[in-house]
Amino acid sequence: MLTHLVNIIFLLFLLSSVSVQATTLTVDGLANKNTPKATDVAFHLIDMKTGKTLIAQREDQLQPPASLQKLVTALAAKLYLKDDFRFVTRLERNKEDVIIRFSGDPNFSSDDLDGLFKTLRANQSVIKGNLYINGAAFDDYERAIGLPWDNLGVCYSAPSSSISIDKNCAMGNLYVKPGASKAQVLLSAKKPINIDTSSLQIIKTNVSDDDYCQMKLLADEQNHYQIGGCINEASLPVKLKFALQNTTAYAKSSIEEALNKAGIQLKGKIIRDDNKNGAVITEHQSAPLDALVRQMLKRSDNLIADNILKTIGHQFYKQSGSYENGIAA
């Protein structure tokens, strides 16, 4: 397993330098011959058997690792969590209360939530107490330090939460109805979010005349989104992805919908409480870690990487997972 992953890492760097090797195996003039002007290239290719450097350029220069960090996360997960590890989302009972315990499953969906409550409905049509959301698997800090503020509204920056549903992302299309003067967003599925396009200006002139104006997105802590700025009519429709800003609020709305679909009446309230525990009623298991890691690397999926990282910290230190203890582990 370890040898396989090392080979993957070696192959990644090898493929990234194929064009370089085809030209020369010397460092002199490498950037000028193979990269555009002003490109900053740094790499180090080593023969893993002999330890001999095959080719290198600015190998001592630190660079932002970006998604290469996912390789390290994948290796750590496969070594510590093992390939058969699965995220488990459980429904539990404590007297008249029901608890849904989230584990950070990055692929847990609204359909999976519906399935849990359909199973509950087979034996129970009324919840006389409260329904508690337990998200204790991770801490409350759902975004890493240093994340650019202007990326917070897009799904590339979806929050890493133990309470992850629908990849913490809502997708939709921005379009204008024939004869209408304002744009609107049609979501791909019913989602408990609100989108305001009243301040978005639709430009009907040539794109080249108005390319100074761009569409802008603002989001608040209640999953309300405002689309402003302007967009050229010729650019519509536009596919948009909205990163959730409040995972607990989204979960509450999703649970209400799942209860209604299952025909379960809730007498009490839906409450976030990370200290609530109970006996297991039913559970949903994710795909095994090996499949999740493959998906993460193939799609460069940030949410899978973040949630796996926090799970390593959670499992290793026996406390709520965080970016800090995941990195330490």
C-alpha cells in the first residue's frame, strides 16, 4: 500500500516534467526553454532507488503546495484510518428524544437523510420529544485560517463541518425569462437557501463595451445570498454554486423536509446539542476510505480532503477534529 502511494507521487512529478525531460536533463536554461516568461518553477525529481537527483530547479525554494497536499492527506488517511474506514451517520434514541449524530461524511446527501427517517418511520410515526443534532465529531471552526474572503460564497470553499449534507453546496442556473428585466436563479433541487438578484444589472450592449463590470456575490450567516454587479445578457444562463454559510441551519431545514417526506410528526423542536447521546436506531455508512480517497484525488475535492484531515485528528487525539489536530496527527 505504501509503495503504491509512493509510486503515485513519483508518477505525478514524473508526468509534470515529461516535456522537460524530452528537451534536456540539465537545469541551465530550463525555465526559458520550457515555460512562459515570468513563470516561477521549482521542482526536484529523485530516483527513489538510488537517491540520485535526476533533475532539479530551485529545489530549495518554498512554494504554495496547493492540491499536492491532498497526496499527503491521502497517505496519512490510508496509513492511519485504513482502506475499510467508513463515515457513519446515526439516528439514536434517548427516551422520547431522537438524536442524529453526524460524522463529517463528505458525500452524505439529502437522499441519505431521507433514508434514515424512512427507516425510523417503520417503527415510529411521532417523536414526542426533541430532535437533537450532534456535530461533536468536529470543532466549530469550519474554514481554515487564511482562506480568501472573496471565495467564501463558492463551493470550492464549502465549509468543512461534521454536519455535511449535499457537499455543503447548492447549485443553480442564473437566467432571465423572456421579456423580463431582472435575472433569477433556478436551483437544481429544492434547497433551504434564499437568493436575491434584485441588485444585479443586466447589460444588453456588446460584451467588449462593458467588460469592466463583473458579477459579485455576498453571503450572510443565514444562507442568504445577494448577487450584484452586472452581467452581459449574452452570457446567460450561468451555472452557479453556492457554498453554505451555516451548516446547522441548512441541516435543520433539511431534517424538517425529511420528516415531512417520511410522515413523522415532531412534537418538540430541532436543536443543535453536541452533548446528546442515545442508543442507535439505524445508521448510514459512507463508501470505504479507499473510494473516497480516489474521488478526492481525481476531482481535487476540497471537502473530502478537509473532512478526512479533521477525522484523522478526531480519531488520533480522541477529541473534536480540527484543522490543527488533523495536521498535528
